[in-house]
Amino acid sequence: MSYMRKTKDEYLLLANYGYGWDIVETEESLKEIRIRAREYRENTHAALKISKRRINLQEE
């Protein structure tokens, strides 16, 4: 029997337009979220950061 992960990684793109941090985009890979961050930096002056969170996978 092989190992089954109990969680899934999700990457968040957070933007601060002066009112606090808001989630503007989510992706499942770091490469994709970096591409989205580059696109946002070209089109806005908001402060951006990338964060990672883990999602529990529930077997039903």
C-alpha cells in the first residue's frame, strides 16, 4: 500500500491596495502563481505577496 497525502498545497496571491491584504488569485503550483504575480505587477501598483496554505483532503 502506498502513501496517500492527506493534504493538498494551494498557493495564494495576496494584494494590498491600502485596505489590508486580499486574496486575488489561487493556483495549485508555485510556477503558475509566480506567472500571475508577474502579470499583476505589470498592471497594478499594489503590494503583492505569495503565500502557501494546505487544504485537508476528505475521503468520502
